[in-house]
Amino acid sequence: MMQTKTMKQVGAFRMLPPAADVCQTCAVNHPAAQPHNPQSLYYQFLFYADTGRFPTWKDAMAHCADEVKKKWIVALKAKGIKL
């Protein structure tokens, strides 16, 4: 039986923590200097539980250096994603 102390309570349900070898914020394998994945269900649910809204790309990039943000903004706009 799984120990509940390792699970995170999100609303009326519990979520298993991400694997140890992935980002502990979004549960995706990416370098720490890069944005979180705002399309990750894990990130969406935890972010929503904390803020009452779903994460945006701006939220996902909030921890990044300005140079990284600039590159991501250019790439996202090139794909038609509005920030």
C-alpha cells in the first residue's frame, strides 16, 4: 500500500509526487534554467491549487534568467502563442 505522506493533496484528490529525476515543479525532464512546462497536468493542478488559476507561459518562465525568457518569448511568438 502506498504511503499517503508522499502524496500531495490537491482539492478533493491526492497526486503522487513526480519521479526523482524530473523537475519537481512540473514533473517534466528539462534543465533547471529552462521554463517549466505549463501544459503538464501535474504543474497545472498544483499551480491552480495555489493560485486559483492555471499557469501561463509567463508563469512557467518566471524563474528563468532574462536572456532565457527573451529567447522563449521570440520562439513562442513565432509559433503564434500570445503572452
